[in-house]
Amino acid sequence: MLNRKDATLRDPDNLEEWAHGKVMKLNKAKCLDLHMGQGNHQYQYTLSDKDIESSPADEDFGVVVNEKLDMSRQCVRAA
């Protein structure tokens, strides 16, 4: 049986297998790893044996999210 760390590290590969089964392709160049929350172990994730780049913040649908869920950057942009 896999321990929690091993299972979590396999999640990106499981996602890729699911996408392949749905005849979808993941753009690995656009994949980012955003570590969130206190006590996060900040594991290094891989997708098809390539490291996923880690980022302190990301934007999706115009909403900026950072590792601390701090909204100040989003508020500055909105103002």
C-alpha cells in the first residue's frame, strides 16, 4: 500500500493517464506547482518524468493566488 507521500507524488501522473484516456493532451510547459498552506512539505512533482516548475503565485481567470492566499496583489490590480 502506498503511503500518503507516494500517493500524492503520483497524482500528476494519474491526471495525465486520465487525460490520455479522454484523448486530451496536457500542456506540460504551462503546468505549475503552487505550494499552499502551513506545514506543506513542498514535494517536487513530476509529469512524464519531468519536474513541474514551482511558483510562489499564479493567475487564473484574472484571479491572483499566492502560496499564503494573500489578496493584497489582487487588490492592487483591481484598484
